[in-house]
Amino acid sequence: MARPLCSLLFLLSASLLPASLLPANDWSADDDTFDPSLQSVVIGDRSWIGDPSPFVHLASSRTGYTYVNATNYSGLDPAVQLSLMVPLKAGESQPPGGGMLMLNQEQTEAFIKAITDAIESKPGETNEGVQIKTSLEGAQWSLAAANDNDARVLHLENKTKEKTHRYRFSVNASKKLLGAIKHSLEKLESPAEE
């Protein structure tokens, strides 16, 4: 008797929560649109913030996810922050990759153009890549279109002193990422009225 009552209470309480707080059963890695109403999604056995774009960290072959938001940290211009998160495996204390780009308005607009140009480039076209300027000193990011098993992909690359990390995005994941970046840029351009 107690178990059915608990189940009923759980269902009732879950039905009262906004849909943006519930697991996103309809989230798809192949989706090319960004949904700003999603606060988090459950993918596999993990929860990810927002409506993330999937990517593959090439050195580890692990699928990671992005988080994009508008920031206003002390000492930096207001910026769009793009975080690349590669999940840990049990027993690891550090992920094999991951990174962050902080882009002021001008840098964000240049990054949007670079992603758009890479998405629109034709398969087989050679693309040497574009350097991505960021607000963080010493960051060495670049973006290039590439082919992977006859599929068009985008490579976002970060060179550090120790190694180079390359992150592969499908075209659809790149389009979703582009939507998230544009959404965060709009938030930067029109801050909430106080």
C-alpha cells in the first residue's frame, strides 16, 4: 500500500515541476537546434547543464559536451563562455581533456563567422583553419573544417605547453553550438533590466 502511494506522490510532484527541470528524454546527439529552455539533460548516467552539443575528444575517443553561457567576471570584459567538458572515468582524478574559451563580443562575432564558414564549406575543400582569439591570455585555439569517414566535421583545437587537444564536432552538433553561442551573445547585448 505504501509503495503505490509513494509512486503516486512522485508522479504528482514530477508533474508539477517545469519541463525544463525534468530529464530530457527527447534530447538527441543528432539534433541541430539549441533549446534555451532546457536547464539540464540526462545523457547516459550523467546530468549535463543546459542543451549541450556533443563532441569527441580525439586523444581519448570520449564523447564530451559543451556548456555555453554569458558571463561578467571581474577584470574581464563581459563574455560568452564556452566550456568543453570531457567526463571522468571511475578512478580518474583529472579528465583527459577539456577547456574553456572566453570570448568578448567582438571575438564571439568572429567565432560565429568561423563556425558558419566551416559549416558551409564544401566536403573536400581544404581548410587550414582559423585562429580563435579569446579573452584568456596564452590560449591558443583554432577551428577547421575536416572530413572524417566521408562526413563533414569541425575540429576545435587547443594547444597547450604539454599537448594539443582536438575536439571533433559533427555538423549538426556545430549548428547546435552555434545556436547556444548566438543565444548567449544576445544575452550579453541586452542585459536584464534591474
